[in-house]
Amino acid sequence: MEANKYLNDISEIKNMMNKSSRFISLSGLSGILAGIYSLIGAFLAYQIIYSKEYSFGTYRNLIVTEDSMIQLFSIAFGVIVFSLITGIILSTKKAKGQGEKIWDASSKRLLINFMIPLATGGIFILFLIEKEIYGYVAPLTLIFYGLACVNASKYTLGDVRYLGVTLLILGLISAYFIGFGLLFWALGFGLCHLFYGSVMYFKYERK
């Protein structure tokens, strides 16, 4: 009985330390919805980029007009905004359900470590777009987002690291197969978010 008491005390201490150092209120359901938003965005982007005359095999002949670029950026911005709003709402709801604060030292560390690679990648990609080097935009979004997930994973659920590594691999493969970026974008931001979001939801949230 005494040994069981010590084990329970140690387990409780570990849980308290884990809660104080990690943001564990990240919602898996928000990841699922982010994946759905990304797939819808990829479908809309496909409708804009690819006409009846072109296919994935003739991507080098595609000409993306300025109007199309504006539409594509609008779609990407919409996906990001909806994903962020959904993530904040669902994670806040989860935190309240667990009696935790949504904004504390652990969530601050998570945000800082997530934003450093993401902001760096975003600025670099903007430079490429300004130079009209579009081929590496999709691979680099996957790579820098993957780096952001890996970098932030030590401050949240460990499953985020696996998501980041998967996105890094997809980004590197996409960098080799230039011109198929939209396909890899849908796989990474769409299907990967759906898969890992589902894993996190059933692992941590579903009672």
C-alpha cells in the first residue's frame, strides 16, 4: 500500500510538471478541420490553375496570371484564417474543460517556437514570389511549416513532432518533383492534418 502511494505521488508530480511545461490543450479536432479547409482550398486552387488544356503532365506550359495569383493568395489566406480561428476556439474550449488557462507560460513558449521558423519561411517565400520563382513556393511552405511543428512539439503534444517530420519529408519530395506542388500541398496540409488530427482527437479528447 505504501509503495502504491509513492507511485501515485510520483505520477501526480509528473503530470503537474508536464502541464506546467507543455501546452496540452491543443485540439485534435481543430487539426481535422484544418485538413478539411486545406483540401477545399486545394480544390479551389486547382480550378483556378488548371484549365481543360492542361494536366499535371504539362505543368511547365501553365501561365499563372496576376489575377490568378491574387485569387490563390486569397484562398491561402482564407484557409490560414479559418484554421487559426478554429484552432483558437476549440483549444480554448478544451482548456476550459480541463480547468486550464489558454494563455500561460507554456502556450507562450509554444507560440514563440512555432512562429520563428514559420515567420522566417514566410518572409523567404515572399522574396521568391517577388522574384517570380514560384516552383519552390509549395515545397517550402511544407518544409518551413514542418520545421515549425518540430520546433514547437517539445512544448505541446508529442504527436505534433510526427506531423512535422512527415511534412518535412513531403516538402523535400515535392522540391524534387517541381510542378506537382498543389498535389503535395493537399497531401501535407490536407490529408496529414486529417490523419494526425484524428490520432490526437481519439487519443486525448474522445472519452
